[in-house]
Amino acid sequence: MYRYDEFDRQFVAERVEEFRDQVARRLSGELTEDEFRPLRLMNGVYLQLHAYMLRIAIPYGTLNGRKLRRLAHIARRYDRGFGHFTTRQNLQFNWIRLEDVPDILAELAEVEMHAIQTSGNCIRNVSADHFAGAAADEVADPRVYAEILRQWSSLHPEFTFLPRKFKIAVVASPADRAAIQVHDIGLQVKRNEAGELGFAVWVGGGLGRTPMIGRKVRDFLPEAELLSYCEAILRVYNLHGRRDNKYKARLKILVHEAGVDEIARDIEAEYEAIRARGALAMPQEEIARIRAYFAPPAFAQLPARSSVFEAAKADSRSFALFAERNVAPHKVPGYGIVTISLKAIGAPPGDATAEQMELVADLAERYSFDEVRVSHEQNLVLPHVRLDDIPAVHAALAEANLATPNAGLVTDIIACPGLDYCALANARSIPVAQRIARRFADIERQKQIGDLKIKISGCINACGHHHVGHIGILGVDRKGEEFYQITLGGSGDETCSIGEIVGKGFSSEEVVDAVETIIETYLGLRQGPEETFLAVFRRVGEAPFREALYADA
Amino acid sequence: MALYRNGSFVTDDPWRILGADEPVPPAGPVALPKARFLAEREALVGRNAPLGVVIEAGEGLDGLEDDIHRLSLIVLTFPKYTDGRSYSTARILRERFSYRGELRATGNVLRDQLRFMVRCGFDALEIVHEGTIAALKEGRIKLVSLHYQPASRDEDIPPIAGGRPWRRSSAGLL
Ligand code: SF4
């Protein structure tokens, strides 16, 4: 994990003091709310329906026990005892007093955390594969580059007042677990034929009101050129992105309106000019220095098969289910990657209590080389657990209602905060997620249905990524009533696709039945249990689903 | 309105910033809107006094490329502080065109943006906001002084010990 040096520490400390000064000016009335707004947004402070919300950056979703414990402490001391993990691998506190924010930031700074650029029209917290460093299929640790990008983009003097927010995601494997193609910049670390590291680069992806899949502008960008190229993309966007309409201000619209060829030409020209100056070429020593922070932990040499693990599976049905769904293969024999579901049946997706955070912190320290990850699917991950230890981890998680064996199943739902918290919402998201989860609570039925991603957003801003849900649910307002529009066939992985709207919306009462109808239709259509929902949808299209949904209409 | 240049307020600004149709005085430094400058370029160049151009955010540098070296003042505007285009234009002027004349920010120039402007190459800030003027005079501006990325004024400040690339303190620049 990256560790702050004196410079990083002082940087964050100065930022806390800068914000303390801004809050003092707001509280004294020197700043109006209008003048204060962009300043607080630069630091992750939103004014929500009921209170201030503070969004804390978890760079590329990587935490350790100490950080997680501090988040638990903040939840208890300054909020209502819980926090909400987001689809950008961040954490939100929803019940914060503005006066407390400088102190909270100071407490975060002590554990090398901050809230810089978690909102505002700037380069947001960079996200990465939550299995980084553990996945068997990666060519390098993507967090090395995410950290390099984090430092470069921190309080960037040129790119702090962009037309709109700007999101970057990095993966380092052919399987895309970070939805890179729906980011402003998506990066896939790869090796060329000579074995050198570099990046495939996509630009102009994004969700929101106009969902777009990113366009590939580089198949192989040499490693040392990462920052020069990103600076070029950002400069083209900063100068030419639309500023007349905030709904048309994202990079995706510029790419769409000007055409990817023209934008790619502009980027390349800007890149050549930046490169000629040479200021941003990454020295190999610097890459190596950052890489050292992400060196693999001291894994033991273990047999690939663990008799303890196998015995526990044979012994306990609940452990066998957990092992099947929530344990992913690790690149080192004898280890597994454990997904901790924050989707217990009936619980708000992504919420964790202070006690749960502390338990996960303990488990990470004891069993996972002190590492925890936040996934963009709003779960937590213990990336490096010995198979021998997983039964004990499972038992401890089960005590805290954290062992729901539903990773990737129909009840592992992504939902934005929606109308329960968010001032922009049209409809509630969390209660819909809870009701769907209850309807499909039976784990055997979930397993029978298989891999299925449901994603729910409370409005067109799409924070719940509904466009890339296999089943997407979007809250809309119909004459003051909450309605839900359903999209089918979206996907945020390497086969990225945007879901298609299936027909007219459903009322809050109808929506869970509609989901069930879709799933029953799928079960009737599939050629076998291996054929997933997405595969069936891609084979047959939406017609059979539409017929089933609107048969009586 | 006050002009803050290279670390202090100045009262003797020699420049006249002309509108679209104010007559050009016979002598003394003048700055004109970009379109007018381009239209009256021949006459202006022959005038034998320092020349400046005002470039609105979004106007860009197209057409000015061959004249940048002869300009002594370039004014870039911030119609709203949320409009960040002039930051990019400033860096292009300093870094690509090696422009060494005065680079002045005008418009919505607010205290929380000052360091960003200076780092992008502005050496003169036209400030209207009374609170910002007072805070600058009294040395009450609290802004992060450390930075991770190269920008336009890095040659003016020494790197931080330890040899890490790009890390600087720009505390002295404001
Ligand atoms: S999708 Fe809409 S309702 Fe949900 S969190 Fe985002 S802005 Fe709020």
C-alpha cells in the first residue's frame, strides 16, 4: 500500500487548513452559500436532503485496518454509526455537521486519507480493479498507475475547473472488473510484443443522462508516456468541452459531437507538443519507487489445495455456499480472494456499521496482510487470505451479518442513495433493492438463477450504474409518483454494453414483480444453467422479455 | 479594482485596455481585444509602443501565433471562476510559445484560485473582490503551497530535496 512521506503529509495538512479557513469564512457569513459551494465540492462536501454529506476518497479502493478503524470512529463520533460505500470505491457519511468537517479531515489526515476531489468539476478519485495484486489474470498491479495518476491529478492547477467531472479507471487484466469503458479515461495495462508495459486507452465513456461506451484511441501507449497523454486528453477537454449546458459537458459528448477521429487527432497533436517539452515523461526510477509500495506481501508457499478448506465445505452448507460465490481464485496457490458482501438480505446496499468496519479491520490485519479493498459493486474484499483461514474468516463474518454468500448473484444489487438521501433523486433506490433482495432471499433460488447484476439509480444521473446492469432500474418521476424504468442487457465488463429500455415504467408496487417476470422469462429461455442472463439476452434480444412484461397491457 | 503583480499591489499600471471601438491613443502601451488586434494589426505594429491583446476564455490563440513574441501584455479572462479554459491557454503561452511578457488574469479572479493561476503562468491578477484584496494585503491567504505536477513556473522554484520529480513548494510564488 502507498504510504505518505513528509511531503504527502504536509500537502494534506495544508489542505485541511485551507478548508478550515473556507468553512470559517462560510460560518462567519463572509462567504455566501453560492460562493462556498464550489469550495466545499472540491472537498467532497455536499448539501443533501437532510444534512451535509461528506465523501471520503479511498484511492483505488485500497484500505488497511488502521484506515478502516478510523472510518469506523468517524462514523460513530460524527455520524450515526454507519457509512456508505459507493460505486466509485469511496465512502460517504450522510449525516455530517459542516462545523465538524475540518476536524474530520484532520482525523483522516492522521491516517493518510482525505476528501480531495471526491466531487466538483475536476479529476475525481482514480479507481482500479478491486482484485489488484491478487488476481491471477493481471499483468501488473494497476494501483501503481492509479497512484501515479492520483498524485499528478491532485490539485492540478490547470484542470480544477473543467466543464464537468472527470473519471479515470485502471485495470491490468483482460477481464474488466472496474468498468473502464464507462469512464472518461479507461486504461488497461498490458504488455506489447516486446514485453514492455503500456496501456490501451479509451476515452469518452460515461453513464448519466447520455450513456456512452468509451472509444479506443490508443492500443499501446508506452508506460512512461501515461501522464503526457492524460494531460493531452485533459487539455483538449478543458479547452473544447461544452460549457453551455451541464448535461452536455462531459468528455463523452465532445467525443460524440466532434467524432472520435477528430478528438483523437487533437489529443495526438497536443500529446506531441507536451512530449516535445519532455516535462511529464515518467522517470523509470519514479515508477519503480511507486511500484515498490505495491510489492506483493510475503506469501507463504502452500499447496494449492487446502484440506481445512475442503473439510469445511463438506461440513457446512453455509460455508460451501460462501466458498462457491464469495471466494475467487488467487494468483498464489493456497490463497483465496474473499468478497465480503455488504448486501445482506434487507440491508441498504453498501452500508456498513462502525462495528462491521472494525471487524473487517481485525480480519484484514490477522488474515489478509492488512489489506482491504472496496469494490465498485459496493462490497468489501479481503484480497489475500489463506484457504486454510477462510473457514475462520467466514465464521467471524457470519457473526456480524457479513457472510451473505451472494457475490454476483441477483441479490448483490448496486443501488445509489436515491430519494432517502439525495436532493436530486426522483425515486427511492434502497427500498427497491431491499424488496428485490427479500423476494429472492432463498439462496438456492439465487444460485439457480446464477450470475445476474441488478443496478438501481434514483435518477438519470445514474450513480447506481443502471445502464450497465444486466437488469437496470431507473427511478423517474411520473406526476409526483415514483416510477421505475427497466433496461435490459447492460454490462460494465470487457464486453461493455448499454442496456436497452424495455418499455413503459412500473410503479413502486409493480417493479419487484416485473423483475421476477424478467427472471422467470430468462429461466424459461436458457439452454442450460451455464447460459447466463446476459448470454440469453444477447442471443434472443428483448422481445420475449417485453412480451412477458406487457402481455396483459 | 486592484492589480496584483509579482507579489504586490501596483498603482502605476501603464496599460490602457481598449474596447472594441475606443480610439487608439497616439502614444503609450495599449491592449486590444483579439479580433480588433488582428484586424488592425499592421497599424498597431507600426506604432512603436508596447502592445497587448485581450483574449476571452474560449477564443484561443488561433491567428495570433506569429504575433505572440511581439506582445508585452496578454490578458486572459475568467468570465466565471468555474470557466477554467484560460488556465490551459496560459500554460500553452508560457510553455509552448515561450511567452515572457506579462500575463494578466481578469474577470472572476477569486482568492481560492490564485495559486492555480500563478502556477499556470499568470504574473498579474486583476482583482475586484474586496475580501480577496484585503486578504492579500493582510497576508491572510491560506492555500496549499505544495504540488505534485509540473506547470508553468517550475523553473522559478527549486525542487524539494530528495530528488522526486515535480514535487515543489510554490509558497513563494504568491
Ligand atoms: S443517481 Fe440520482 S438519485 Fe441516485 S445518487 Fe445519483 S443523483 Fe442521487
